[in-house]
Amino acid sequence: MSGTNVCVIIAARNAAETITTAITSALLEPEVSEIVVVDDASTDATEAVARAADDGSGRLLVLRLDVNRGPSFARNMAIRQSRAPLISILDADDFFLPGRFARLVASDDWELVADNIVFVEHASVRDVLSGRVAHFDADPAHLDVTQFIAGNISSRGARRGELGFLKPVMRRAMLEGHGLHYDEQLRLGEDYALYAEAMLKGARFKLIRSCGYCAIVRPNSLSGQHRTEDLRRLADADLRLLAQTGLAAAHRPILRRHERHVRDKYRLRHFLDLKAAKGLSSATAFAFASPANLAAVAKGVTLDKLEPLRLVLSSAPKAGEPSTRYLMPGTASAGESA
């Protein structure tokens, strides 16, 4: 059994309303031998509520930071405090679906293994908890690093569905063997950066399309908010990956593409920040400081102006349309309706 023992890591910040569901979903999984919650300097009752969710099995450890350090720091801290050979990340406002780990750890041909994610509006959580989730065939496949990085380049107007949202089980031995950890400079894209670095070092990333993770869609979610500086730091993380010794030439173009994609978002946001704080002349000076700045700002401002028209022309949600969606498409299991 030791080969399938899983430690669930939960970095929590002001999650008193949701942390009980998250912890309970992990405690119900027989493969889970440890749960480490790190309260990242919450200003609500997150720590107390987390401790109250203990089932008496001795598997739950709750730690608290007095200063907010961000999810990367909290996760690294939790990993250092744990011992299980397998590590799984759970966001504090999400939860696991029953039987998740039995499906994920059924084989050993991976260093990271992830399943499908169902994104649910908060009002529909009860439907998911009662089992109203699409049943997809597993269709196992290994994810190529180029596919993964390309899958983190978002499209304007499309619902967010980057592959960095995946919540894989990771082998501790793989992380320790390569000296991998979450980049504590990042508060955006920290999952993407870790998974990309692991795959660039040869880690096998296996996907199954059956669904075992439920992500709650909240308008005020921390994952949906980021500072302009966070974009710059994520683009810089790509530069660090590009600077690694031994990086295969075949992987450089997609890394450069992702870096430019994120950097252009930063350039536009920085231009808008300067305009709001210091006026149009300062913002214009930044835009004309380089051809790359000017191209990113011109394209971004044009698309922003066209956004109202795009929304008018796009199809409005139909009455009765399900309020759930899946990260990856799948084929309905035999005898099941998706």
C-alpha cells in the first residue's frame, strides 16, 4: 500500500466557507494517508474550521503562516512537512470526486498523472456532490511537453481552460530527484511552471479523461485575479526555462511563444496601469519605448475596443444550459450518458 499513499496539499487563504468540503473529500479517499493544510495568513476562521474537519484518523495536519506568502510558498512548506511518496494538490475551494485516486494510481507509467476537471458554478455544487457528473472513458495518453505548453496559451474571448489547471498526482521521488519545487516568486502560473520544468527534465505526464476533480468557479476567486507584476514574473519564468542547460532545441520555439504571449499581456496591462496612474503621456512613452511594446499595446487596445462587438455577436447561453463544463472533452462510457 505504501506505493499508493497520497499526501494531499491544501494552501488556504480566507477559505473558511469551503475548506471543510475540500478536506472531507480528501479524507474519504482510502489512498490518502496525509493531508497538510497551510493557512496562508487568513483573516477569517480558516485555521479553526480546517481543524474542526479532522475525522480523528490522525491524517490531518494544519499549519499557519502569520504573513501571507502565496500559494507556492505554502505548498513547498506543506511538501517539506509531509512524507507520503505521492503528492496531490487540492485548492481550498475545490474538492475531489469519489474514487479519484484509485483510478489515477492504477498504473505506474508516469511521474505525473492527472484526470479531467469539471468546472462548476457555486449554485450547482449540490448536483456534482449527488453524482451528476459526466462519465467519460479514461482514454489514457501521455502528454507531450510541446502540447502542454501550447495548451497554456489562452485565446481572447474563450473560457479559460489552460492545461496548467490540471491537478496531477506527482511522485515525490521525481521532485526530489530533479530538485523541483514551486517557484515562490510566482503567484500566477506556478503550476504551469512546475509541470513544464518537470516535463522538460523528462518526467512522463499521463492523462486520463475520466473526471475526479471539481473546481468551483467563483467571480472573486484568487486564481482569477492577478497583478500586472504577476504576468511579468511568469514571462520571466519562461526565460529561466529557456536558459536551462541541456534544453532540447525542439522545445525552444514553444517556450518562446508562451513567453511572448504572457509578456504581451504584461505590456498591455502595464500601459493601462501607467495611463491610469500617470496619464497618457507616460503610457505612450512606454508604448513607444520598443517595437515589441508598441505592437502588444496596439493589438491589445484594438481588441479591447472590439470586445463589446464580439460579445454582441457571440451566442448567448441558452436557457437551461448546464452550468458545468469540463477541461477536456471525452467519450461517454458505455451505458453512461455524458
